[in-house]
Amino acid sequence: MKTKNIITIIAIILVIGLIAYLCVGYYEKLFKKVQNPIVTMEVENFGTIKMELYPDKAPNTVANFVKLINNGFYNGLTFHRTIPDFMIQGGDKLGDGTGSPTLADLDSTLSAEENYTIEGEFYANGHPENNMKFDEGTLAMARSDYSSLSSSLKEEGYNSAGSQFFITTTNYPSLNGVYTPFGKVIEGMDVVHKIENVEVTYRSEELASGEEAPKDEEGNALTADMPLEKPVIKSMTVETYGVDYGMPKTLEPFDYQEWVSQYYGASANQ
């Protein structure tokens, strides 16, 4: 009888302990704040930039950025575009703004030949939850704009980001809701401003000494925005505080060259 009572008491204690454990876990999920990822970027000869990422605003974009960082994608790449009082842009594997990441950059077991993009997580693209504003030091994804080809290609431009990112060097409200902000500089804005003001030249090779600035297809003067000596991202690491953000959802890139070929081919047949 005594043994039976002891067993009953032990069982009650175990049940109480289990209930307490579950309650603590539930409480932590409800009330314990998960630490946002912190990115540390070392820029050769310039210094350190630290950025906080916001997965609650742009979860897929953060997953993509974290995965690329952890695979060492950004190490050795450059800032290939800098515009004072606007932004600095980097993360292009070709270093000229035309490169795209491949699936192998996310996972070495996947195709190194297949490029990818990700969905733009901003208001105009159906993501009202991302209400971040483009203030000074905002980290965002660069993307293409195909509106010069056709107004019908808005969605293709919205979903064309891959690995290239930019950091705003001043408040830029005209970008609100039409680009994906997903982080903020928390240390090293002085480094960002140093990069912002490096000596630049024109991307076009058509500009000879003494000539006017080269123009785009619409006759607008191009801006000198390519650093003569591109600042190098020596390393980029991220602290996720034990959270696995997983693989990002990827999209097949829009082939604008094929679209142009088909468009003008169809026009010629009319």
C-alpha cells in the first residue's frame, strides 16, 4: 500500500513537471522576443558595417540573404555602384551590375548553371506587412526595371532581385513601397558614407576625354556611379542566434532578351 502511494506521488510530480515544462515553452513562444539576425560586413580599407535584419518584414528576402552569407557568396565581391546622397550598391558576382546568383550559391548540390530571383516583398507587390521606410542606412534589395520595354512588365521587374543589395545614405521616401527593405545599419554609417564618396567614373566606354556625358537610349545623360577602385567586401558573416531561416523560395528569372526578340518578331509579322 505504501509502495502504491509512493508511485502515485511520483506520477503526480511527473505530470506537474510536464505541465510546467509545456507552460514555460508556450510562454516563451508567446512572449520571448527572438533576436533578429545581425550581419557583420568587413570592407577592405574602409572598416566594419553591422546591420540588423528584419525577418518579420521580409522573411523570404532575409532567408535568401542569410543563406548566401553562410555560403560565403559575398566574400570578395565589391561595391560596384555608388551615388552620393543616395546609396551604395554591391553583391554582384560579376562586379558590374549584370551578374545573377545561381541555385548552387544557395546550395552546392543544386545547379550552378541555373540563375534565380526572389519575389519582391513590398507594398506594390502585394506585401503590405513590409512597412519599413527608406531612411538613412536602410538595407534593401536591388532589382531591375523593365518599364522602359513595356508597362506590362511591372511584375517581372518587381520580382527580379537576386543577390545585389544597396544601403541608402540618406532618407529616400520615393523608394517606399516599391523596393524591398529588409535591414538597417546599426553600426558603421561612417564607413557607408566613406564608400559613398569614393571617386567614380562612367560605366560607358564611349566617354572620351573632353566629351559630354554619355546618354542612355532615351537621350538622358548617364550618371558617373562606378568606383574607379571598387571597395571590396572582405568578409560577411551573420549571427542568427540559433534560428534556421531555411531555403528561400526562388523564381525563374525573366529573360528580357528573349522577350525583346519575340516582341519585335511579332511586330514585324503584323
